[in-house]
Amino acid sequence: MKKAIQFGAGNIGRGFIGYLLSASGYHVIFADINQQIVDAINTDKRYLVEMVGETVQKEYVEDISAINSSDKKLIDEISEVGLITTAVGPNILGKIAPTIALGIQKRYENNNNEYLNIIPCENMVGSGDHLKVEVQKHLNEEEIEFMNSHIGFVNSVVDRIVPPMEDNVENIIHVRVEEFSEWIVDKTKFKGDIPSIKNMECTDNLIAYTERKLFTLNTGHAITAYIGYLDGYDTIRQSILDSHIEKIVLGAMDESGEVLINRYGFDREKHSQYIKRILSRFKNPYLKDEVVRVGRQPLRKLGGSDRLIKPLRGTIEYNLGNENLIKGIAAALSYDYHNDEEAVRMQDILKQNTIERGIAMITGLDINSKEIASIKDEYLKINSRVRD
């Protein structure tokens, strides 16, 4: 029997990765700190996945079990399996690294020379490389040598919108996901044979697809959320159905798309179709995705390597238009949701400094650049409109 460990039994872990592993013939062992979810999986031994698009499809995921991430039995499982995946969030990778290291130590002690491949499925560039660095902090030289020979840490790009289920759902482990999904992995990082997993695509140019997702889905999603919030909408669907917002979002994705076409040689017509597919996902009537969820942590999203500023820097690099990206960035800077700690902190930065200096501190852009001047102009327009 093929077994895989999936760190993280949340919505992404169950509704995306766990679902595909089970569909590929694996017995999936979910590792999670939420004992309620662990108990529900072990009691029910299956859960329902609703895939929503033009229609609603329902499937049960079976042949599963779960274990608490703090249970020492998990180390035994790691010492034996051939595949580990994660969906825990980038900030948690360092916290699960010691457990993975203990499993690798046990493989070394037991002379288990079977290959193990670990695929972090996180919204993070180079998540496999990052996890490897974190794991090796807990290994000695001989164990690191063993790891380098027998353990693959595989970078990946994952894409599936999985909004929270309603509070009144009958079963806490049932999950709703959009019909669309994309899982692309760096085939050069595997040890031994590449596992056969449903809908997992392999490439030797992962960075191109990483930026395609970041510059299209993540850029468009964030701008929809920020402008939607400022215009009083509650969900992504409500926001994108506003033709004014859709025009800006589409314009921003076209601008970031030109960066991708210049940088990686993407086919313009195919990329245009990809953008249209992303827009249709935002309009999915079954996905009640709140703007405050998508817009959360605006300081991170306005970072120099993230979804708003990185494509803007690309337009500067290739001397391309960026009018709509600038509107989106100005909207992000105006995000003031009081229950978001980063939004509150961001507004404090803007109040305690000149606008230009505040924008430069948040985005890392040159305070004397024409882009900051343009962002300031849009920011003032937005605030004169929504604050009056």
C-alpha cells in the first residue's frame, strides 16, 4: 500500500492535496495540531469534497487516517513513507521541520535507503528549498549527507481557491473547493522516480509558472479585494461584477502579463485566455470569498517580492504601462480594516510620515521615483472620495 503524509488537515490540505493524493491511490495520513479534526478523520474515515464551478460535483475522499502533529508515532511514519506534502502556511514550515528531521534521523539509523520526496504546497516561492534549510538545522553532518542523497525537497506552485465553509456545516471535515486546480512541481528536485499524482504537472522552469500565478491570480485577487472593500462590497464576486472594478483588475493583469511575456516568452494569446479563466473564477457564484480574507496582511502583500510591487517593478524594468497596477497599489495602501493588525499598522505608518515617505517605507520603492508620485496621486483621489 502506498502511503503519504499530508502535514496540515485544513481546507487546502483536505480539499486539494489530500484529495489528489487519495485519487492517486495513496493512503493519506493527515498530520495536524487540531485534535478535533484529527478525531473526526479517524472516526469518519472519509470526508466530502464539493467542487463548484458551472455545476456542483460531490466526491468522498476515503482511505485516510490522521495523527496529531505532536504524536511521536508520526516520526515512525515519516521514517517509512515515500512521499510527504504540506499545506500549513509558509510561517509554519520551520515549526514542522524538527519533526521531519527526527523522521529522517530514524531513516538513517534504520538504513532505509528508499527515496523520500517532500513537496511543500505553500503560497511561497522556493518552499521546498526553504524547508530543506530548516530541516538541516536539526541534523548532523552524516545525516545531512544522507538527506542530500535520499531526500528530495521539491518546489511547487499550487492554485485552488478554497473558501471557508459555513459555520453551520454538518461535518467539520467536509470541504468546498472551486473546480479549477493547478499543481506544478519542479521535476529537477525529485530523488528517484517522480510519483504519479493526479493533476500534478512537472516542469524544469518553475519560476515562470510561479510568477505567472503571482502576477495574475494573486495580483488580480488582491486588487479586487482592496477596491471592493473601499467600494463597500463584502465578497470578491460582488466586487468583480462591478464593471468599474473589473476594468481595473483586467487592466492590471494585462500589465503584469506583459512583464511575463517579455521575461519568459509566454504566448500572448494563451496568456490572455489564462487571464480570462482567472476572472471567471472570481465570478464563481458558489465561492463566497470575503474581501477582508483576501485582503488580509496588506503589508506583506505590498512587499517588494509580492503580488503588487513585484509586477510593478517588472513594468519599470521593461518600460511598460502600469496605470492599473498603480491604482491597485493605491487601493491597497488605503485598506484600513480595523480587525487586520497589518492594516492598522500600515495606516499608522502613513499617518506618521509624509505620504511619499510612508509609501516608500511600505513598498521599498524609490521615494523620488515617478511611480511613488503616481501612487500618491491615486491614493489622494481614493481618500478624498471614500473618506469624505
